[in-house]
Amino acid sequence: MSEGADARPAFAPGPHAIEAYGAGGFGFAGMTHVGSIIATPRGVRALDVAGIDDLDEARLAPLLADHAADPAAFEFVCIGAGARMARLPPAAGQALRARGLRFEVMATGPALRVYNIMLGERRRVAALLIAAP
């Protein structure tokens, strides 16, 4: 998977299902991206993390900014921790809870499936998906 010839980070405005996962990346909105992503109703964008331990409030900033811009857009975040389920760093969980967001952490494959189902049901959902190598 690649970001394209112009090497800009993958971004697709609006809500999108995640159509593919593997080879260290994701497919969505007719494009592919190697690496982790955040998907909100405002768009899908790259996330510069290699693993769940990299998550802190600064790395959550795009997700939190999308929520601040329209708090009614999503209330639940599916968090994909990579190949296996792992614990979210306490500071990241506190940052999400402080904004009234609920979340569930699981392996990335199950997280993106839950996200896609909830999105298809028109529920107020976002996803933070860490790519597994």
C-alpha cells in the first residue's frame, strides 16, 4: 500500500468505511495508506504512531480536534491496538474520558470491523487504528 505519487499523507474528507487492512496499512475511499490512521466523520487521516504505547494527548490531537469541532459527530472510539489487544496508556484514556468519549480497545482487525458495522448503522463512531506489520 502507498500514499500515492505526491507523497502527501492520506486524507479523505467525510466518513468512510475501512475497505482493506493488511501489509502494514489500510484501504479507504479508493486510496491506500501504509501506517496507522484516524477515522472520524470529518475524514480519514494518517496517524504517526507505531504502537499503542506511542499514544498520548499530542498524538490524539487530530481526533480530539475533530470531536471539539462537532461534539455530536461521534461519542465512541474503536481503538485498534495492532496485531493483539493491548492496554491504552492511562494518559490517553484520561484525555478521551475528559472529553466525554467512550472507547474500546481491541486488536486492529476486530476494531475496524466494529467501526465499519457501527458506521453502517449510522452510529456516532470514530476509529483509531494502529497498523500491524
